[in-house]
Amino acid sequence: MADTPVPTQRELEILKVLWDRGEATVREVYEELARELPIVQNTVQAFLRTMEQKGLVTHRTEGRSFVYRPVRPKEQTSKKLLSRLLDRVFDGAIDQLVESVLSVRKPTREELDKLRSIVDNVENSGGGKRRRRR
């Protein structure tokens, strides 16, 4: 995962559109983003070109249009971003990360049940070994 490029915030917004759709043209990405963001189609096109150079997306040609798709699945990119956040902000301390998340938003009952299940699974699989902080 070390060679996985890290997207900027705007690139991540574009990737979310592509992950949801599987693939999309510049116009389709633009139309989706324009619902929420002040952005023009040429800017989306420039971002997609840059993202392709970085290895975040690839394209195929369909007629006169480029159809873009993400190179990596959402889960891989999410893990990379989370790993960087954990290391850079929390010095690898998972408990501090979780405490911060829980102070930002109270989890639903269903989310708490899922978290308990995740912790139980980690403990039962022999995980839970404390990672040394830097």
C-alpha cells in the first residue's frame, strides 16, 4: 500500500463519484459534483488528467469521450488515508483516534453493536497486540 497515491480533498470527491458509478465521463462527473460544489467542467477535466498522471484513475475512449474509472477500490484508498491520519495525527494510537471520532459524533445503537462485534473479532483472532507509538 506504500505506493498508493493519496488523493487531495477534491480528488477524493471525484473518486467518490467514480466509485459510486463504476466509471463515468468528464461530463457525468461534472454534473454530479455541480449539484453540491461550485465547479466547472474544465476544472473536472483538468483534475481527471492530473489524477491519471498520479495513478488514481485510468480511462478508455468511447467515441469522442474519455470514460474514467478508479484504479484502486474505495477500501484500499480509505485504508491508506486512515493509516496516514493515524500515524500523522495520533502517532499510531488507535485509542486516541477512536476517542476523537466518538467525541465528534455520537454513534447509533447499531454502530455501537457493530463496533463491539469488531473488537470481539479482533480479540478472538489473536489481534489486539499493542502497536508501539513513535
